[in-house]
Amino acid sequence: MITTQKHSVPISTPSFEKRQTNYQPNIFTESRQEFTELEKKIVVLVINQIGHMALKQQIVPGANVLFQIPFTELTKARYDQISAAADTLQLKRLKYRNDKTKKFDYIVPFPRVRSELVDGKRVVELTMFADVVPHFAELGQRYTKYECDVMLSLSSVYAQRMFEIVSMYSNRGQKQFVYSVAELRDILNCPDSYRYVDFKINALELAKRELQQKAGITLDWIPSRKEGKKIIELTFFIKTAHQLAIEGVKQDQLVVNNMSINEAVATSWQLMKAYKLKDWQKDLIASERELLEIFYRVDSELANGLRNNIKNPTAYLVKSLGIDQVKAPASRTKEPRAKSVTATTRTDVPSARKGTTQLVGDLFGDIIGSK
């Protein structure tokens, strides 16, 4: 970071280095912001820099800060779009309003925005006055943390803003939060002309689609308060891809536990078609109680994406079953296996599974997720 003196006001010019994670004050997250999608991306990269300066205690009290954001971090070709965004960014405001105290604060965060050449690279240069810096840098005990690249991938400003809000609550461990419709419309800077249906379709549902596609977040909501027919409050529910995977595994658990033993064995034969297992391995899995239990658990975890970094599902399954070092029984290597085998026709199925309607859950317990 370079600190220079100009008109008796020190200026900090941190060198640009994009970090993976952004940190910003919660008060900024819930402020009303007038930025367009591309303007917001410029601001996101400013936050990327100043948030880490704050964490490392590199903020110089009373100093203006000069940020230099490379054009290449914003676009690979359309530099004219950056120029257009820079042209309007200088006019945009943040609005902090507290209806309880009847106080408000309007801030223009970047009084000067221009383009420069630094080491042969085109950059957007933004000046932030010293009295504005705390609004971006005072993290304290309450701050929003999110992945910078995920934010930059979002193409709607409503998705960007809802991603910040969802991240703020997720940081606290909260999977549910409430906003009045009026407050959320204000935070998202929705046009005054929007009816509730416009707000729902053009802001909330649009944000929901993008968060699902690009952030792996499922965001749902229900009306939680009405005045007559008018919806005045919404309760939101956050589910990540990981949480949805866990729910999928639990749902599979309920289905399997309510199968008869015959049905569970027969179903396992169908599921094993998805793997490149040898015939004797399939026989072994279907005939051994403990292996069948492990098979259902691992298959469910793979199918629901709970184990999503597995390059070879068959190898992972075999290793999980503990049969990766087991060799084919000599008596079975040369014997042709019938094309279709059911639990009632097999001679090597344990007696607990022959001709019984006992439920899997009664015999095994909760077989999925028990490990």
C-alpha cells in the first residue's frame, strides 16, 4: 500500500490483488444502493480490496483511498461498457435510513471515477473520501462474508443484492429471515411503480433462479403477514446444495426403511446397474446384510450429490464396501449368472430375507446415514 500526501490529506493506494472472499459491514449490506449490475461489480471489487485492508488493520485514519480496478477483472472485451458504468457510478448514492430514529444518511461513495494506464494495463481509478471509508471498512462483530467470484458471476443486480443478504444471514447460522415488503423493496432499490406482483416476478423470482444456478442456493419465501389481501411481510428460507443433498439422503432413508426385505434386495439389483460392478460383486452385495446396508447409504449419497467430487463412483463404492481387495470366489468365476434374479429365487440370501415382509427399517434400523 502506498500512502501519499496531497493538499494535506493523505491518500492510500493499495495495490490490486483479488481475494477469494469479500467482507463488508452488515449496515452496507442492508443499505439502499442505486448501482447497476456492472457498477455493482466495480463496487464488489472495491469491497474485495478494502475488506482485506480492514482485516489486516491497514486503513489509515483520515486518509482518502484510491482504488485501481483492472478492466480485465470486469470484462474481457467490452471496455466501452466499463466506460459507461464509470460515467454513471460517480453519481450513485448509498442510503442509510433508520425509521425508528427517523435518521437518514445519503452518501456518494466515489466522488471521482476515471480510467488510467498502470504498467500498461487499463484500470478504473476510484477515489473514496476518508469519511466514507468506515461505511465500507468497519466490520466489527457484524459483517457479511461471501465468495467474490460467485458475486461477479451474477448478472442481475437483484440476484447480487439477495446474495449479499442471504450470505449475511448464513454467516450467523440463520436459515430463515423476515423482511417487510416495503423495507426489502427499498433495500433492493425497486422502482416505485412496481406492484407486489412486479416485485415478486422481476426481483425475487429472478434472484431465486440465479442463486440456484450460480450459487447453489435455494431461496424460498412465504407471506407471513397480511393486511386484508395485501402482503406486507415475507419469511425467507435458505437451503444450500449441501443441505438439499442431506434432505435427499434422508428422504431415501425413509423410502428404503419402509421397503420389505424382498423389495429392498430386488431394488438393489436395479440400482447396481448404474455401476460397473462384476457379477460376483453384485451377488455379494445383495446377499450380505452389512454390505447391502452400506450400498444403499453410499448410493444415496452419490445420487443426491452429497459426494460430488468422486471421479470414479464404482471404485468409490467398492472401496466403501471394503471389497476392493476381495477376489472373486473360485466357484463363481466360471458359473454364468441368470439374467434376472429376485430375492425369492436366490438360494444364498440369508433366511431373514427369504419370503418375509419384514421392513428394512425393522431389521437394519436407519440404514442410510447410520454411518
